[in-house]
Amino acid sequence: MIEKSQIIVLHTIKHGDTGIVVQCYSNTAGRCALYFRASSKGKNNASLLHKLNILDVVTYRNTSQSMPTIREISAPYRLTSIRGDIYKSTIAIFISELLGKTIREEEANPILYSFLSSSIQIMEHTQEGVANFHIHFITHLCKMLGFMPTNNYSTSTPIFDMATAKFTVTPYSNPVYGTQLMGEHESKLLHTLMVTPSTNLERLHCGGEELKLNGEMRLAYTKRMIEYISHHIGNNIEIKSLDILHQIFS
């Protein structure tokens, strides 16, 4: 059976001398694995299989049990800066690992696919605020996964409770509160990222105040968001590329 689809590359695994197993997210099948054979005819096309590349593919399979094999492959977008810029390529490694550990559904989800595809294209063209892209992405990925925080942030509810997914009063004024609380600065950053467009990441403002971020702050926030996602999917996520990402932006 021959099928046409569009995929987002998450990870590749070498198989034998010429084979490559492509872990990806498809617009027609959700999370899936495809087989690519780098023959003499298609060796150059193997270079298209870099992380987060968006590809049009034609696949076929002999039986319902076999892994679909990529028969034709092409790139509808030129994601040159994601591949060539060390900052964006490192973010791509982080995002692909995050997606690989959070998305398991093997069925089409057009809304999620559209979010991922548009986010990748926005990152490709982002020139200012690149260092904030991954913290914005992980925040809005939560909505796609089904547990976007309730944005009830205010001066009277400045602390985010990961267990209830809501902002709450400070623990000092309320003795009954969830145990998984973000710090006040991280909570303000969460609120800010929730209301900031992905195309406006150069300067982040909250109530007229510009948030001054550094590498340590971004790392702390990302770790807390990984904890938040882990809590709600019921699985402890470990993102190995986070340390590399922190080094690049420190």
C-alpha cells in the first residue's frame, strides 16, 4: 500500500549498512517509525533527515505488520538556519527529545501537527529572542498535550501550583496549598509566556515590567515545566539535551 504524508523528524537510528529508522510525527498517523534506505540513488536525501525537518514523503508497506518504507522524500521548506545555526540546532535537539518523550499517540492529530509545523517555521525565521524560544515552546506545548495552565495570575495569586494547574496565593498566607509550587519569578514568567506571541520573544513584559532573563533562569524554568509535564502525563521525563542547551545559552 502506498501513502502520501508529511512528517516531522524527531530521531534517526542507523540500521545495518544503508538503512535508517526514522522516528517522526506524521500528519496522518501521529507518532510513527519509517524505514529509509540510503541507496546510491538516495544517499543525498539522507541529509534531509535532520531533527525537526519537515518532509513530504511517499511510503509503502508490504504487509500490515511491516514498517512503512520511504519511497520518495522531499523538503517543502528550507530550514537552513535550524540546521546551520548552533543555537537553533541545539533548540531543535531539545524539542525533538521533548516531543519524543511526551507524544506517544499513533493517530492523526491535525491541531497538534499544525502547532508543531508552524512553531518550527517560526523558529526558522526568528532573528531576535531565539534564547527564549524553547521556554515559550514548552509552555504552549502543554495546551497541545491537554493540560495548559489556567491563567488566573494576579498580584494576589502570584504562585503557580503544578498539581492544580492554577495560580494561587503565597504559601505564607495560606497554610493549605499544593506541594508542587513554582517560585514567584518562575510563576510570573509562566504567565508572561502564556500571553506572549511566539513572534515577539525579544523582550518579555509583565504588567509593563520587562523581565530580565539569563541562562540560569531559563534553565530553572525549563526544569520546572518538565516537572509539570511529568506530573500530568504520569511519567518522569528526563531530557538529556537540557544541559547542552543550557551551556549554549549561558
